[in-house]
Amino acid sequence: MLAPIDITGVRLETERLILRPFTREDYDLVYAIAADEDTTRYLYYWARMGMTVEEDTQRFLNYAVGGWEKESIVDREYVLV
């Protein structure tokens, strides 16, 4: 496993894409994904554990944001804006 890399504030931006780590401010974006049944049916860990949309959203953000502090950059989630 690679050593963790601190990417706080790192952002890759092109004309058509922004790639950055998730933040707590992404709640509304993640909520919109979690609330869309057409999307979550293809995402294994979403809407399958009897959680509400709010609980799913918070669970994912805890995992995605908290994970950056624990694991290397190659093992983490990114948000596409």
C-alpha cells in the first residue's frame, strides 16, 4: 500500500471537468444522488440497508471525507463537478 498523501485543497480542473476530494459541503450533491432511485439501483451500498436518504447521504460523506484522512490517494473517492 502506498503512503498517504495530503491532498487538502488539491483540485484538478480542465475546461470541462473539476476533480477534487469530497467535502462536507457536498451534502446537497450527494443527497441528490442518494435520492435518485434510478441511480442508486446500480450502486451496491446505496439504499440497500434500510437507511433513509438522509442516513445514506451522511454515511457516504463520513466514509468519503473521513477516508481521505486514513487511506492513500489511490484508494479514495472523488467528486466530478
